[in-house]
Amino acid sequence: MTLNSTLPPILHSGNYWRWFDVVPNVRDALAIANDPNGLNLGVPGVIHIETDQGLIPKEYRPDAGDRVVLFGRWIVDAGHLDFQTEIHPPFLVARAYQPLLGGERKDILVYPDPDTTYSTVIGRPYLISQIFSYDGSGNPRGLRAHVFQALKDKLSSVSVAVGLGDHKDHVTATPVLLPGWANSDAYQNIPDHYILYLVNPITMSYVVRPPSERKSLNDTLLVSYSFTVRSGVSVQISTIDPNVELIDEGVKVSITISGYNEPPIPQGQDKTIYVVNDDHHTSDLPPNDTQLVQDEVDRRDDLIRSGKDPDIPWYVSHFDYGNIADQLQRIVHNGVHMIGYSESSWPVASSPVDKVNEVTDFPVANLASQDFPTGFAEDNDQPFPIYGYLKVHWKRA
């Protein structure tokens, strides 16, 4: 996989949006072999992933070259010119890699541990929706429809027409923040075919295997793990079925959600996103987007001043068209006000119960018994559905 970050901030927690590309497992060997750039993965067929950087703590973010497992909505992103498909945003992100052996001294060779795979998993605590407001019939409005309606409402007043508009007026645009996983009890009146995945328990599973094979019949594969969850989430660690997974050694992680206890929505901070450049502010948008906004404002300004804008109230005299256009410019240059979340307020994957039930160096062969430890603890004072780690490694004979 490859990764990058920083896209427009209007729909995102904080000012950062993180994306990366994943080669599907069924073709990864062929893709990498045919890629002249090695792990840059400049090949067709990668799966594009986008998610809010602030909702994945740094220690759980995939890095270039990691193995990843993602569960989430596979959507068409209309925000791209090619309407590409993405997992956007993933609900569950699991990553795995070989930890390094050696030290930091230049004379000591640092290389991946050939006998160990370390993995992490984390669930999305919140979902930033595309809903900014609702129309009179209760239908949700996206960003464009919301802004256009807000401008229409603000420019239709008599005070604006006569030149007495508020010079500090602005558009407010804050998307609705939802729980990362919705509680099915809140959707009982919606037809079942819309919420089947919410009403019924859902299990998401993946396999973690060691990077190398068994070298002796006396080698022992060990597993260590610890997970922290909110109520309604459970974790099961089990041996794998070689006939199903097509590998001989490893463990299966199964995460089940049923009756999830949603976290409270956090309070954000007021912030202003500037969308055009002027003598007082620099736009917070990328240059291309800034130009698109400026072009639209100029087009609307021309329509208003010429009396051709369909939203001009019928009672406004042509002598007052300039007052409305001037107020449009003020509103745009005052920026978009929204509720944001600074980096200091991003959720932290930490709890007093972390590693309370940690399992250390447990023989994988013994997972088939009925008395192995669970390895997870519950804490509803932290917002993540689940977070934690699992490590498998060989104890060589």
C-alpha cells in the first residue's frame, strides 16, 4: 500500500484527510512483480481508501508496505472527476507488519523479524456525514445545496436590499457528526431491507499469520493479544481451518457487534474556513478549489448586478441590485463558520483497562480448548468500538 494526506477541510475532522491505496490480496504478487517502482504500487486495480486522519491515532495508521484488512462502505466518490470507487471511510482498519530486530546504532544491522508478525486493529469512533441541513420536507442537504440555500435566505431580506445588511454575516456549514456504528434500536421504524446490517449481529474476521513457515515439528506458534472494546463488541481468537484459509499456520480474529453502545458526540470548537483569497485572508482550500469558488462567486455577482439572478426577491428595485451583490461578497469573504476539532481534541485510544486481560505467549494450538483467556476488556468511557493489538511469533525448537 501507499499513502498520502491533506485534502480540503470542509468535510473532515481537523484539517487533515488521510488516504492510501491498497493492492487486493488476490493479485498483489503479480501487481508488485510487474510494478517497476516496487512498492509504489503504480498499477491499475488498487483500492483507494479515504478516512479522517484525526479518527485514527498514529500508532494504528497503516504505513507503506503494511498488510491491511479493511471493512467499510465501498462507494462511488462523486468528489473526484472520474467518480472512482473507494472504501470511504472504513469502519475497521487492521494492519500487520514485521517488527524490526537490531538497534539504532549504525554498526548494528536492523532488519525485519523473520519469525514475528505484529498487528493492530481499530474501529471508527465517529462518522462525519454529508448532511449539513434539511429542507422543509425533511430531506437532507449536502454541502452545495446547503450553502446555496443559506445564501438565498441571507440575501433575501429587506435590510440587505436597502444596503443595511450585517457586514459580519457569514454562512455556517457543519456536517452532522454520527456515531461510528449506529445503534440498531434507533432504526426500528425503517424497513428491514435498509438496516439488515444494523438489526442483526455482524461479524468481521481476518487472519494473522507468521511471516515464515514451521521449520521443525517442535516449533511452537505463540500468540499475544489485548483489545479494549465498548459494550456490544466482542472479540474471539481462534485457530484457522487450513481448508478454508488456504494456509497452515495462523490465528483468526473475529469481531462481533451486537447491540452496540454508541459513544456521546464530542463538543467541537468554532472555526472559520476561508474559501477565497483577499487582502486579509488566504484561502484554506487548495488553489484549484479556491479558483472554482471565486469563479462561482463572480458568476453569481454578475447575475445579481444585472438583475438576472432568479433568487432576487420580486420586490427589490434594480437600484438595489448592487446592495445584494455587495452583501454576497461580504458573506463569502467572511468565510464559512463551522464546528471543528483541533488535533488536541482528537480521540485517544487509551483506557485504564488496557491490557487488564492481556494474553501473552499463548500456544496457538491450545486455542481449540474451551478454557483459553478472552484477552479483551470493556470500557465505555473511551469512544472507539475496539482497539488493540495481536502478535504471533515462532518459538523455535
